[in-house]
Amino acid sequence: MEGQELPYVLIDSIGERYGVYVDHLGFLKKRFHLITMKEYLENKTFLSKKIRAIYMWYHRPAINEELLQSLPNLKVVASSGVGIDHLDLKLISSYGVKVSNTPFAVSTDTADMGMALLLASARRLVEGHEMAVSPDTEYFPADWLGVEVSGATLGILGMGTIGYKVAERAKAFEMKILYHNRNQRKKEEESAVGAVYCKKIDDLLQQSDFVLLAVTLTPQTHKLIGKRELELMKPTATLINISRGLVVDQDALVEALQNKVIKAAALDVTYPEPLPRDHPLLKLKNVIITPHVGSATKKTRWVMMEEMAESIEAGLAGLPVPREVLP
Amino acid sequence: MEEGELPWLLVNEIGGIRGILHSHVPFLKKHFHLITMKEFLENRKDIGKKVQAIYLWWHKPVINKELLQSLPNLKVIANSGVGMDHLDLKLVASFGVKMANAPRAVSSTTADTGMALLLASARRLVEVHNISVSPSVEKYCEADILGVKVTGATLGIIGMGSIGYKIALRAKAFEMNILYHNRTRRKVQEEQDVGATYCKKIDSLLQQADFVMLVVSLTPQTHKLIGKRELELMKPTATLINISRGAVVDQEALLVALQTGVIGAAALDVTSPEPLPRDHPLLKLKNVIITPHLGIKTNKATYMITEEAVENILAALNGLPLPSEVLPS
């Protein structure tokens, strides 16, 4: 390899649906020789030995054993966002490859999205907008009401960085905050946001007007919210999911919404994404769905890209990898 | 009036499109003998003498000279909500009738509406929800649906009364940089508690804000407060949020500004009129969210408004100071 050649980095595509953003190319091309999956597949023999890093944007390109086996010089996988449930960390590590994510860059935007969904659902914003612009609307009825956010009880499941930032925001709305977490937070942290620890998830579910999911997806949190949990919730309660679709038993959720076991749901994540076009969730008036846009702001996506580039460069230079995720 | 009889309270209607909420009626009937406009009009002479108070719900019944003249024993008019721009305060006062609004009940809920609109607009919530639930597979690039970061952005609050201040409290938790413009400057401690910077000149606020939130009362001074000049001072990436009154904005100028990219987006809980005509161009703009005057539309807030109104009416009828009297300026 020539002295001045930039390291070869595998990406999914450029500018397509899930591709590397055209706006980000300038920055990345100064540091890396980008190879798209299409280019790689067309010239595997030559490129497989050159590729030393993978830039995973929107979880693409997907990493499996076959790919790991064909990239003998792969050193680093940089994954966008904080979730790493789409990666087999043990498998990747067994090939001597390091993995990094971007946990802090996404935290405020994701917390903001959680609040946006909570407020939009409570105040029936999407329905209201539809009424305001519908060609059939003649008047706004006086008895068309939403539910109060100020002073209501918010139950946060998963009080990590994102969950805590949601609590900080909710406190300003005079909300009463309950939380359930693997570990209890320090007293000062609890006091700062006025959050009360619920050791038993049932206690949180029974008291909350809004239940917000901010957990990581793990075998323990898979279908954390199922029929039993939904039935413990108040019939006037709203479920907000900004974690992963699989944290919720989706079929049980559909039933609960249809039978008014809970009042409403606001989901930034589903399983799969996107849902099939005939899925019942798409038709329910009391459901808001957004296409996994928790961290989807221009500023944050730029920071994520920079952080991923930094992690790759460090990994390739044999230095400690910033934001490394250990198996 | 016979001993022990409840005072007569005139309301526009009960139930229906704009009427008093059915759920509020038992509470009202505890304190008053309710009379609807329909009942009043059927027997103006006899009923007119009995009416001592009016509870205005969504600005109805319309208070004019004719009505005031037919209610010789009217003592007080209580308004649902805080805005009084639909009332001729001087006219009402000239008949010796007191007026009250309901400021306590509305402030948190209306502040919540403002924040809901700000977040929904910034994160393109309506647009991306429509993509998510569209019956056909929507072809789009992820890069094309990016929103604007709220945390750390600059919010300019025009009108820092109770509602404006509650918005500042909420925005502070989102680490927003807060500027405000108001008739009078707030106390230093109040400014510090929310980290708000006073902009004596509205221009200064408009030039720096990523989000401009209108929270003023509608008065002759605030009529068309935001026009072509003000919109052009705003950043081309800025969003205008209106939770005050439609007439505070020059709506035609706003339309042009949105169509030509002078500002980035708008989120309007109030328009002129409400609702807008169905062929109005504002309804079709992708970068505009319009909501049906959500303001205080929650079960809790509406009930609190009625409670506050009853408190004011009873005070007036008992010759006591009103908790939230509104005097003609």
C-alpha cells in the first residue's frame, strides 16, 4: 500500500434511501477512500483485502459472519446511533474487530423527540392538524379535548442518559416523575429531577399517565411491555416508545389500543421499520407513528458522522477507540 | 328574588358545537340557576330582570349594547380563558358590570400547547407521521426528513406574561437560549430563574431567534405586530409559533414569507378566522402546522376555567373583590 493512500472504508451507499449523506461526503472523503457495497461486490477479490473499516449508517451494511470472513484486514466497525442490538458483538470481537457507537450525540435529540411525542399525543396534535386542514371542516367543536400534561405523572422505563434527559425536560412541565431502572440512580440525581424510584415496574405502570420507554434492547427487555403490563396501566394512559420496537409485544399493544385497555400510543420505533402498509397500527386514530427519527436533526447527524470518523481513525492507528462498545 | 333561590346565570348554550361542556353543568347548577340564550330570548322581559351574571364560553353570547340594556340586574361577566379582545371593556363597564377572566387556569396548559407546537414543527412530526402511516410505500431519502435541533437553539418569546414565563421555564429545561420582548421588563431574579435576556427592541429578538413564539394579548398595539418587516428580520431558517391571536400576525404577509423562504416554517394554533376558509393557501403548505385553537383544550384546564369563573362571579355577587377582575385600560 502506498504511503499516502487513504484507508479503505466500506459503506452501504451514497445518497440513496439509507446512504451516507451527500453533505457529509466532503468531510469523509478527506479521510477515507469510501467503497460502496455495490463497488465491493463488483470487485471483491481486490477490495476485500483493502477494507479496514466499516461505516455503519442506519445499521447498513449489515454485518454477518460471511462478511467478516471476507474482510481479513477489518479493524473497526463504527455504528451510528446508540443502539447496538443489531450487532453480534461477540462474533465481531472474535475476529479481532472493534466496535464503536455514538451514545451521547443522540441523547438530547432523542429526549426532545420523546417529549415531542408525549405532547403531540396528549394534546391530539396530529388529529387536530388534520381537522384544521381538512376540506370537510366547518367549525372546531368546543368539546374536542386532549389530556393535561402539566402536573401529570410520567413513568420512565430506563433511566440512562436519554431517560434522564427526558426527566429533566418533564420536570419543567411540573410533571410527577417515576422511574424504573436496572439500578437506582444516586440521590442527588433523583432530587435534581424530582424522580421517584419504582423497584417494581408494576408500581410505575399503575400510577403513570404517560409511560415512556427509554431502555436498551437486550434479552431482558425484549417484550418488556406485554399484555400483563398494558393491563396494569391506567385506561387513560399513553405509551411512548423511543427505544426499540421489540421492547413492546406489538400484537398485545394493538389489542390493548383497540379494546381501550390503554388510551393512546406514540411510537418512534416499531418492528419492523417500516410496518407493512396493512398493519392495524397505521389505522388507529389514537396512535402517532414516526419513522425512527429520534436523532434525525442536521446538527446531530453531522456530529455522529464526525464521531464515527474519529473512532475509525483511532482504531486504524492502533489507538484507544473513542466510544468503543465492548462485548 | 326569593330567599334561598340561586342567582341566575346566563350562558349561550349547553352542549352542542360551542356550548358549555356537559361535564361542567352539575358544578354550575350547584351555584346558579342556568339560563340559556334560547330560553332568555323566549321571555326577555321576565328573565332579563333575573339575570345577574353571564358566563362567556368561547366568546359567546356576544355582549353588545342591546344585551346589556335588557339585563338591568347584571353584575358580572366571567370569561372562559384569558383573552378579552372580543369584549368592549369600556362599554361593559359603563353599565356598572364587572368583568373577569381566568388567567390561573390557562397558563400551564397554554404553555404546553406552545411547546408542543415548537417541538412538532422542529422535528417535522406531522410530516413524518404521515410518511409512517401512508397506505402506499413512501419513497424518500432519510437525509430529506431531517429536522432542526431544539436543545441549545434560541427561543424568542414575544409577550412575557404568565404564559410566556411558563414557556420560558419549559424551554430552559431544553437548554434553550431564551430572549424575550415585553411591554415591561421582568425583575432581574425572574429573568435569572429562566436564563432569559431582555430585548428592548423587538428587532434584536427577531434577528437572533431560531424559534419566535407569540404570547401577547391582542390589543390595538399588538394588532399585526408581526408583518412583512418583522418576518424579513427573522432568520430564513426560523420558525414562527403563534398561540396568541390570529390578528397579531399579518396573515397575508406570513403566507408570502413562507412561500418565498423568508422564514422556514410556522406553527399556528390561532388564525384569522378560525377555522380558515377551506381553500386558504396556508392549509396546503408543507412547512406549516395548524391546530384548532388547542390552547386550553384539556379536561382539566377547561374545568379549572369554569371553577375560576364561578369564583369570580360569586365574589362579584357578594360584593367581594374579584380574584381576576379585568378593568378597561
